[in-house]
Amino acid sequence: MLLAAGIRESGMSKAGLDSRHGKHDGEISHKHGDTLVGTMRKIYGLGFAAGYPPTEKLSDVLGQLNETALGQLRRDYETGHIEHKIAKALK
């Protein structure tokens, strides 16, 4: 969003989005927190949770994910696709 002063504002800084996404993050962590980063990389690519070992749990890195990874994860969670993608990656 471009503000009148010419300063770009992230959509994530809006209170409504923050609380909504925070709720989803908590639900994701509760339902899929034990999923390993290595499994998530099979779904989202090697850059997912960069800097963390593949044996780290999603619940331990969720708060540190970059906007791209977090956005992908939230979108798949909100559309109900995450369960299928995790199951497929575990095969």
C-alpha cells in the first residue's frame, strides 16, 4: 500500500491482517507443528525456512519464516490443501 507521504506500507502491518494471520499461524502450528522442515521443503522448495536444519519442527520455525514461505503456507492451509501436500511429501 502506498501512503500519501510516499512511504510503502506492508499489508501485514494492518491490525486486521495481523490478528487474522496470527490465528491461522496458531492453527497451523497446532495441526502441523510436528511436521519437519525437510518435509516442508519437499513442498515449497529448498529455500523454505532457510538456515534451519531439515530436522527442525515447523512449530519451532513458524515465527521466523519469511513472508513468501509464510504466505504459501497460509494460503495452502486456508484452502485446505496443506494436509494433502504433506501426505504426498511423506510418501
